[in-house]
Amino acid sequence: MIEIKLSGRGGQGAVLASQILGSAFFKIGNWVQSFPSFGAERRGAPVSAFLRVDTKEITLRYGVKHPEWLVLFDPGLVKNKMVMDGVRSDTSIIVNSTEPAGKGRFGLEQRLFIVDATSIAEGLNLRTTSFSIVNTAMVGAFAKASGLIDLDSVSAAIGELVPVKKEENIAAAKEAYGKVKEVSL
């Protein structure tokens, strides 16, 4: 079983991103669980969504405690103790960020990937008045970094679940898929 945690700020689309990934994994024959966790429900507050994926039925009924993958929509969340709780040395992390000067910028020792999802979203005019909507770009980056899901399944799920700007959101996933990079020390 693979457990994934997606964390962002309210309004960035972390919950919808977990639903997109869940649908994409389901399309290729996996069992999935996707569920959100909210604190103070307001725009800008930290929000996490969780996903479990397996080739057999999932019967667990508790939260994800130690994810294999952590997807961060905002680089500032690296310093949020609640978001980083449960991250282990073998957790792979994808961060929405420009190229850091090595892993030291985040103080992380885990396998680290970065993608500038904000620039991708901005370039495709995927935003509200307050935020760039980076969810589909981060889903595309996850697909490439993890190698667990193909871009066609992700694109199909985006086409079904995203309520507006479907083509732009699919383009964001494809662009992030091509631009995500693993950061080495």
C-alpha cells in the first residue's frame, strides 16, 4: 500500500488534487481512499488531503500517519510542524518551489523533488484573486516523480473532475510532468 499526503493552503486545491490522483489510480485498476483534513476552514490556512492506493481492497479506517509521499503546494509548509509530522527519512517530498540551492534550503534529508508550479499556473492563468491554483501542476509533478501513475490517467481524471479551464489544467499537469526535478545534495 502507498500512502500520500498533499498539503497546501486553503484555496490552492489540495483536496481536489487528492481526488484527481484517486481517480487516476482507480482508472488503472487500483483501490483508493481519498479524504481531507481541515483545521480552521479559511482561505490561506494549512489544509491536508490524504490518499491510500493499493492493488487490493483497503480496509484501514484511520488517518495516514507516515506517508511514502508528501506533496507540498507551498514551500513555507516545510516549516509547519503539523504538516511535517510523520515524515520519515524514506518519505519522498515534492515541493512547489523554484530551484533551491541544494536540499539545505529546506533542511530536508529526504528524497526531494521541486517544480515551479506557481509559474506554471500563472502562465496558464489558473488563479483566483488571491492564489495561484497549483493543484493540477502538482499532480503532474507527482506522476513523473513517483512513476506510480501515467500522465494519460491523470489527464483523464482532470478532464472529469476539474470544473473549469479543463484544457489549461491538463496543460499544467503536462508542463509540470516535464519540469519536475530531483534535487541532490
